[in-house]
Amino acid sequence: MAGEVRVRRVYDPAEPEADGVRVLVDRLWPRGLAKARAEVDEWPKAVTPSGELRTWFHAGGGSAEEFRRRYEAELAEPEAAAELSRLRGLAAKGPVTLLTAVRDPASSHAAILAELLSP
């Protein structure tokens, strides 16, 4: 269905009928996962949180709200904004599934990205 943006763990099996375009939104390739098994269609690193932002957040640097603010600022940079616009176009044509290796995708950068991509 057009406009649907889902967030799933990259380790979960693909659901071809529902996933649509499968987009990895982690900066680093998921540990222990073969590329063929992941069934990733795209890996646009421009929309992933920077290494500096990830390090800051995982070191206990701040709140989820502050992470979101900083991440959205990164997504406003020209390269990331162009990629975000392209992904919105994909979502307008059919389902897009954002894939991440984090344990709780609903509380991750992928969920923020899904909100920004949803109509």
C-alpha cells in the first residue's frame, strides 16, 4: 500500500508481500548477517545517524528528545535532505520497510525516520 512505512529488524525474515522496498538505515552493516540473507534493496548512509551522534547518545550524552533534535538537524543537511526526499518518493509509490539491527526498532532512529517519511 502506497505511503506505508514500516520499521523492522534486519534479522527478521523478509515478508515479500508486505515489505516493499527494503532499506537498511544503520550506518554499519549488521553483525553476523550475510548480505544475501538480509535482502536489502537500498542502503542510503546519508540518512543514518552520524558516528558522532551515535557515540554521543550511547555514551549517555543526553535524552531521546535531544537525540531526535540532533538527528533531525543532520537530516536537514543537503545530502541527507535529498535522500530523504527520494525515500519519500519511494514511499508514495508503495510500501517501504526501514531495517535496523537495534533491539527495539520502535524506540530508535528508524522510528524517527519512519515518521518523517510517512505522509
